[in-house]
Amino acid sequence: MKKRNLLILLLALAAALIPALGAARTLSYGSTGDDVTALQERLTALGYYTFRITGKYQERSQKAVSDFQAASGLPVTGKADDALQALLFSEEAAPKPTPTPAPTLSLKEAYPGKPLQYESSGANVRRIQTRLKELGYYQIEISGNFLKNTRSAVIAFQQQNGITADGIVGQETWNALFFADDAVDAAATPKPTPSPTPVPYRIGVDITNQVTTVYGLDDANGYTQIVKRMLCTTGTVKDPTPLGVFTLNGRTARWCYFDKWGTHAQYWTRITSSIAFHSVIYSEPNEMALATSTYRNLGKRGSHGCIRLLVDDARWIYKNCGKGTEVEIYEGASDPELPQSLKPAPLDTSVMLPQATPQPTEPPVYASDALPPMPFKTLSKGVESEAVYWLQCKLKELGYYNGTITGGYYGGTIEAVKAFQRDNGLSVDGKAGKETLTRLYADVLATPSPEPSPTAAPTANVIATPLPPPTAKPSESPQNP
């Protein structure tokens, strides 16, 4: 050992005496090149690096170098300087230590880390059989093989103790067997099975409109209450986000790393083995290293299949939507107003987050028998106002508008106004001017007063005729907003 420590010291001193021109460059996070490839290959041979050879010095390379430094009794910096590389490529380089085998577990020991089920075998199965025999559920020889009799005994134990009876010894069943002071034996009165608690949320991802919606439970335990809507980015046409219904398994990560693209994201929540919810993209695990294009492009396709969100939105799912939450990914009907209403504020580059904006006000109150906002002003694309909100409500009531009522005048509203104009003999321009609005609200506008008869024609009895009510969309019944 003394000889080896002396050699390490001599290598370090030799490295210090090498002229700068001939010294190997220090490799650290972000380095790339053939020397990084050689470093990864050497660390692989010594058992420290188990990832694919990339030639890029990132987290896994940094961790492997740190482990080698620790095993060699060197200061742990995660950087491969000239002295470190000299030692690494020498015959004195220490291979990764073999971990000491874990001691045999006692009967009352922590959960072994994975479920035990049919066809499992080994010491932990013997422990389960021994405990089940003590409690009167298992009657035959302790074999260490999890077969039919063991499964039947586990199911009987689970039924007696109010646990989901699946015949699998997961953590809940293990703890009930070995740690519960009130474990019910085979002859005792069974514990009541607890009523399952409904999963609080269900998530819908509409790839047509690039909108993710979280639904909460209503009084009938149906997922109909909109809790949160979020603008998102889903997969491209080349790498589409898969359609279907999926269930979250509870796997999350505060920061994730996409090794195929060398990028990072915050608040990763797994959907399937290949897609997840996560934040916009970063070049490194640093909140200031935001790839700003992924922020600007929210609302457009652009990912490799995952669902990208604003940081706060990804955090909300990460914290609130756990194991068992269903996620439905589908193609919805086009609704231009909805994503427009969810667009984030401009980016504050000092913190790489949306600029602070005032809290949204409560939506206007629409009443089908009340007067709309007056006086009439021409409404057109891009206008966001209470008058547009009323316009959308009225058009939906008459069957022309099927989108989300947001108060923003965009593609869906323009098409609805054109259809109304066309059906009511008006100039079709998609703008809600005075003539269109007067016709639209004819049923609630005040009836004009009769005009007096001209004195030159006493026999004439001319009365101004009020406009007829607005025409509902043909072949469709009027709808409530």
C-alpha cells in the first residue's frame, strides 16, 4: 500500500513538472473530443463508467471520475486534470471496489425492494412462509418456493387484514406481515377492507390545440370540473405523441437528462417508458440555461413525443398528479381561441420565467335576455374584451360558435360571425360591426317608437317595423352558453 501511495505521489509530481505545452488538458463538465472518449473507455475498463461512449464529458463521466478519485484517495473534484489522467492510464489505477455482500436479513427486516410473487424463491420467501405459518395461514413445509399454496396463504392473509387480495407480497403486505402489531391471524375476525380513495385528477392532452387540461371530481365522482388549463408542446409529425389512455405509475424526477439530445428539463413526470410531462428545455441543469426557443414555441408541435409545459405547470403536475392518475392523449376539434387565451407572458430573461402579470379578473356575466355592452364598436381579429365574450356567448346560444368562450376574437369567432352573416343576408367579412351586432341582438334591443304619419298623406298609417329576432344556425337547435 505504501508503495502504491508513493507511486501516486510521484505521478502527481511528474505531472507538475511537465511543460504546459506537453501536458494533457484538464477535462471537466462540457469537454468533448477524442481525449474524453479515451477517458470514458479507460473508466469503463476499470468498472467506473457504465454508460455508452459518447466523447462528451457530462454527468455520468463526472460521476465516474469522482468515484475513481475517491477510490484512489484523491480529492474529489470530478475533473480529470493531467495528474489524474496519468494515474488513470497507469498500471496502478484502482479498479472499482466490489461492494461487500449485504448481511443476511433477520425475520423483522425492511421490505426487500421488489414484490415477491408466484415463482419467486429464496430466503425472503422462506421468511414469508414462516410468518404465514405462525399466523395459521400456511400449513405445509417451508420450502422457499412461492407457488400455489404460498399464493393462497398470502391471499387469505390479505383478505383477513383488509389489504387488496392479489397474492403478491408488496411493501404494504410485507409491512402488515412483519411490522403490524395488530396483524390478524387466520382464526380472527377479518378487518374491514378500506374504501378506495378516488384519484383526485384526470388529465387530457389535446394535441390539435396543444392544450393540457386537468379535470377534478364532481359530486358524482366524475372528472368534469376543469381545475387547470395549460399551453403545451407535443410531438412533431415525425416524432408524434402517441394517442390513447395511459396511467401514471408515480415515477418523477426533479431534473431529467435526455442523453440522446444532451438536454435537460425540470419536473419530469413519467407517462410511459418513452414520454413524460416536463418543463421547457435547458442546456444544463441550471434554471438560467433555458433554451428560449422552447418557451417561445409553446403552443406548437416541437418535441420528440413528450409534453412540454411552463415550469410552474410542470411543477403542478409533478406535485399533484401521482400514481394512478389517468392521462388521455387525443385529437380535439380545432378551437383557436383556447390556446390563444393561454399564451404565456413575455419571458423575463433576468430569471428565465414569465414576466409577472396582474391576476386575471373574473369572467363577465352573460345574460341572454339582457342588453349587451353598449355602444356597439366594431369587433375584429385580436380584440379581447367583454363585448367579444358576449358575442361568443350569443353565437354559441344560436349554434354558430362551438369553441371555448374566452373573450378573445380569433379564428373560431371569425368563422362563426361569417356563418351568421351569411345566414342573415349581411355582408360576409367576419367582422362584428354595428349592422351585424344590431342584427345579432335584435331580440333584446328596444323596439323603436312608431313614427308619426306625414300630414300630406293622412290616410297612410306607417309604423316602423322592428327587426325580427336573429336567425339561429339552420338545422341546429339553439344552445345555452
